Amino acid sequence: MKINDVAKQYDITPNTLRYWERVEVIPAVHRTEAGYRDYTRADIDWICFVQSMREAGVSIEYLNDFMRLYMMGNTTLADRKALLRKQLVTAKQKLDDMQRTYDNIKDRLDNYESFEACVAETRALAMQGNKEK
């Protein structure tokens, strides 16, 4: 798969893909005889992993450390798992923070809607009272 196809499919710029390869957060991508990147399923899996981690706020440095350990082979499995566990805790904290923010916004919106309903009811009662006079 060519770089523009990958970029379009995963909503990433080609420059971002090149950057991720240059700073080694994804493995080096195979090149065609003409020198064009030719992304494999394994490359796409790495891109999806990096993309989701970046969307969660994970730093390039963290991803670089993870990739370095990955390239060292199975002897680093425990270290990679430790990095992922740490990131899982961080993601859970962010998720909890987002849930609190969501709940706050929802409560505020509910209060406004209750207030609007109360105002509408008060106006209706006032108009009804004016008609009876």
C-alpha cells in the first residue's frame, strides 16, 4: 500500500508517516525498486497502534522507547508490558477526568433546561392569570 493510500485511509498526513518512520516509532517501511514506501499489514498494525497512542496523548519519546525495546526482541517483553501497564493507568486517569468533565457539562445543561422549563411555566401561568382578570 502506498503512503498516500495509507494516509487517506487512516486520516494521517504523509508527512506524519514519514516522521514516525524517521524517529523510529514505527519500523522502517519496505521500499519498492523505485524507492517508494510499500506498507504491509504489519506496518499498518504499527501505524494503528501509534495513532491510537498519540490520540491518547502518548509522547513520541515513550513510543520511541517502546519501539526500541520491541526491536530488541522477546527478552524485553516484561519491560514492554511494564510500559503498557503504566500507560494504561494514565489512560484510565484521563478517561476518568473526561467522564467528570462530561458529567459536569451534562449537569449544567440539565440545570439550564430545568430553568427554561420553569420560566416557561411561570410565563404560561402569568398569561393565564392576565386572561382571568
